[in-house]
Amino acid sequence: ICKKLFLFIYSVRNGTYKNLRRQFIQNGMKPRVHGNTGRIPCNALSVKGIKNVVAFLEMYTEDYAYLRRYLDIKPMTDL
């Protein structure tokens, strides 16, 4: 099978093919690992921040959600 047909069948562009080929030549049949593996995102919330958001949403729904009376919604206290 020729390279052009291979790229067409698998919907791979030439640059992606070159990157995959270089990865294979350097590392063999190991899976590719993303560069951000193990890093925490800069916009991640702490556990305390998540609990504050959940508490706010629960208070908001208690004050403003009229559907709560008609639906069987239990508060989230397991966090």
C-alpha cells in the first residue's frame, strides 16, 4: 500500500504521519504520552472551593427553585 493511499484511508495528514513515524522510530511500539500528564491545571478548584460552590448551589435552589417542592430532590451531603 502506498503512503498516499494510507494517509487517505486513515484520514491522517502528512505532518501527523511524520510525527507518528518519528515517535515509532525513537520509542518503538510504546503509547504516546501527553505533555501535560501529571500537571494540575491552573484553573483547577481546591476541595474547599468545590464544597463552597456546592453549598451555594444548594442554598440557591432552596431559596429560588419552586420545582424542588414537586420533584424528589435530595440535598447533596455526601461531599
